[in-house]
Amino acid sequence: MLNTKHKIKAIILLSGGLDSTTTLAIAKSKKFKCYSLSFDYGQKQKSELQSAKKIAKIFITSEHKVVKISLSGISKSALTNDNIDVPRFSQNNKIPITYVPARNTIFLSYALAWSEVLNCQHIFIGVNELDYSGYPDCRESYIKAFEIMANLATKQGIEGQKLTIHAPLIHLNKAQIIKKGLSLGVDYTLTTTCYQADKNGKACGICDACEYRRLGFKEARVPDQTRYQI
């Protein structure tokens, strides 16, 4: 069990969505001194970044960074390419067109670099393999592999300061995640999950992310207070 009496540092990947906000709340509940990290990576909708800033302020993170990178030029994802529409909800086992190639690896690598600067050995990410998205970089085997790589690739790691990648939601479904967050005081009206939210953060109500979020609230038997465009 971690001894967090002296405020051990942790970096939280914070997208502004439901999962990453719950992950931040979990890290705070464990008494970590949290540093939040968000990315402007060329995504078509920017309202999630505004949500992330608000959430970081509410949870009083020690520092909130927004790193600007561009994946739009090399990614054929509906989230970054203006010529590809975000599809309506369609549940299947295929990796969806909203998949951004290697996104979590890129984000975790930035967090890893920042962890060296902060002398921080803990990184939190809100992935879960029981979600319905089918993304390959949301699996527990991937998280374990990245942790091994992190300890081989960094000054901290080779000097014996073991880095840990925390994925506290890895085996939870959306309803369980929502219940956990509510127990920790998360206000989900502040979060942006939709793949094509408008500039005010209102959700489209028809994409995969919206449907799974809606289903999560339904299964948790909690009113869905998400602001929808329709």
C-alpha cells in the first residue's frame, strides 16, 4: 500500500471527459499531489480542453499543462480529419474510425518526460478495457507493457526509482465508473465526452461516446444531466 502522507506526486492525463475526471478524483482521494496534463492534438472539437481546465481548477491540481501537438497531418481519424465525419452509434467489434493511431502512447510519453522533470514516479490514465470502444491502447496488457518500457527508458527507472502507470478504471464499466466518481464528488456536468461537441460543450447525442455515456448513467440508475444539442 502506498504511503501518501507526504503528498507523493502524480501526473494525471486529463482529457476533460468522464473517465479521466474520475481518474483525477481517484488520485486526489489517495492523497497524491496531482499535476494534470491535457493535449491540443488537432482534435476538431476543442470544448474538451475547456472542460479539462475547469476540472483541473476545481480539483486544485498543482499545475495544469496543455501541450499542443499535431496529429491531424498523420492521422486518418474522424476526430482529427475534417474530411471524415464522426459516425453515428454502431456497436461492433471493429476498431472504430474515431481511433487516433497510437494516441495513448504519445500522451503517456509526454507524461513520462514531464515525470522526469518533476521527479515523479506515478502516472494515471483513465483507460478501461471493458469499455465498448475496442481501442487497442486501452488494454491492461498495453498498460503493463508501457510501464516496463518506461522503467527501461528513463533516468529515474534505471536509477531505481520505479515508475508506475496507474489505470484505476481498467476493469470497470461505465456505470461503475460513474458510481465511483459520484462517491468522490465528481460533477459530471462539467465533463465533455462527445466526439463532436459544439463550442459550448453540448453533446451531439448520436456518436458512440454519447451512447455509451448515456447507457452508463442509465445502468447506474443516475439521472443523465449531460447537455445535448438535440
